[in-house]
Amino acid sequence: EAILPLVINTWSFENASVTAWRSLQVGASPLDAVQRGCAACEEEQCDGSVGFGGHPDETGETTLDALIMNGDTMEVGAVGDLRRVKNAVGVARAVMEHTHHTLLVGESATEFAQDMGFTSESLSTNNSMNTFSQWLSQKCQPNYRKNVFPDPSVSCGPYKPRAEVKPRQKRGLINLRSHDTIGMIVIGRSGQVVAATSTNGASHKVPGRVGDSPIAGAGAYADSAVGGAAATGDGDLMMRFLPSFLAVELMRSGVEPTAACETAIYRIKKHYPEVFGAIICANRTGGFGAACNKVSGFSQFPFTVFNPQSNRPQLHKVDCV
Ligand code: SD4
């Protein structure tokens, strides 16, 4: 009575869903399907939050995080702070297939990608450069440094990336509607669970910042014995709770996907009630659910499901807790 295969992803990224589903239909493996699904989002720059040309860091550069996980073998490949390579999930796959490592970062990840034949090109676009110059031209720039009294997240005057360090703030800075990482779980007909993520992270981040998306158990997790999960939201805070791992472990102990997702969100909410975060969960029989944290301006989280019952990418919305 399993309803498989299943493709489920964060947000209303329908092309990603269709791409993964069609890949399965023509006999591709779940791993290939999840990779192609996320790559479709990278190419179309989903919501400006995936792939090149989005969310420039403090210096104006766009950098990428991505992960892919095989729930049969528990192999993971990931890249963080990847520069000048558009297909981040492809590089993550190459880390998994062609190294004994799990995570490569920064310029060295770029070098690895070049060795593997990926093209090196600028990730900047007119759009990302405009975002950057608009930010710079504001009198006070919201940023991720804790350096200016009284609001530690705003720097006024000529922007100085390096400044004295002040006590940490508890509230994240992720701007609600502009950070829509793709996280996708694919479960093949025979129950192979895989997951992947791809994102350009957070606008105006400190260079070197790596979010939750390329961290196994944070951005996504997959175990074919149980199911999979993938998260989106304020990665700097979410990654402290490994929500994807927690959700999978809850499902392992028999909790239904929706309840597993909710518990993972509640765990974060307890410490950071204002965190913007959401998670999708699926179990190996094709059951699925999602949860999000209700914060001002965000009360429903959309996610996309493709299975034999829907026969098309179906948009779901879950009310936040
Ligand atoms: C990050 N989790 O880099 C990503 C951003 C995101 O929806 O998912 N936004 O923190």
C-alpha cells in the first residue's frame, strides 16, 4: 500500500518537481532524479534563492551551498561557500562519487569542481549587483555582524565589514520571502530514499558563511530504512538543531511525518521563537508532511508533491505552528 515513487520539495518549485518525476519515469535512479530536480532550480534561479545571481554577500559575491544524500548507503556529498560554479548540486554529487570526503568548501571546492570539468564563471548578474548596490547605498545596512550599538544587526555610515564583536543576538536576519532554498526528497519505487538541497544562502552574509543546507541532518537527511527530511529557513539558527536528522529519527520511532516535522520545528521554536523555518518529511511508504514556524508575516508554508495519486506536481500549504 506504499504510494511510490514520491517527489516532494520545499516551496512551489514545480519545474523541479516535474524534472525529478520525469527522470524517474524514464528510468533514472532516485539520485539522478533528485540531482536533476535541484539542478533545474539552479538553472531557473528559483525565487532568486537557488543558483547564480541571488543573495550577494557583503562583498557582492554570490556563493552556493548544496548537498546530496543516498539513504541506501548513507553516502553524502556537499559543498559550502562554492564560488563561480553554477551547478552546486552537481559538484556535491561529484564530491560523493569521486572522493572519500563529505563536504568541500570555498575556493578549494571550486578548484575541485574545475578538476571535475565544471565550468568556472561569475555568479553575479545585474540583479545581484543591483541588490548589492542598493544595500550599500542605504544609510544603514542590515547585516550579520554584531557590531553597532544599539541595533547589532545594522551598520550605519560607510559600511565596514570588519568591526568589534559584541554579544550575540538571538534573532535571525533571514528576510522572510526572499530565501527559498530547494530541499527535495525522492523515494524510488523500491523504497530508496534520497535527498538534496541547493541554495545561495543569505543576503549580505559574512564571506565564508555556510548555512544549514550542505550540512547532513540540518539541510536534509535520508535513510532508506525510514524516510527523509529537508529544511528551509534561517540556516544559521536551524543548523544548531539538526532538524532533518531529528525528524527522520522521530519517524524511525514510528511518528507520522507531519508530527515529526512539527516536533523538529518546536525544538527550534523553543529557543528561537522568531526563527523563520520550515521542514518537509516523508516516510518510506510515501507518507509525507510538513511544518513551519509561525512568525509575523509568515503563517503558511507551500511545498510541492508529485506521486502516482497526484499525477502532477501538486502544491500543498501547511499552516505554521
Ligand atoms: C540558508 N537555509 O542558507 C538557507 C536559506 C533558506 O529559505 O533556506 N531559506 O540559511
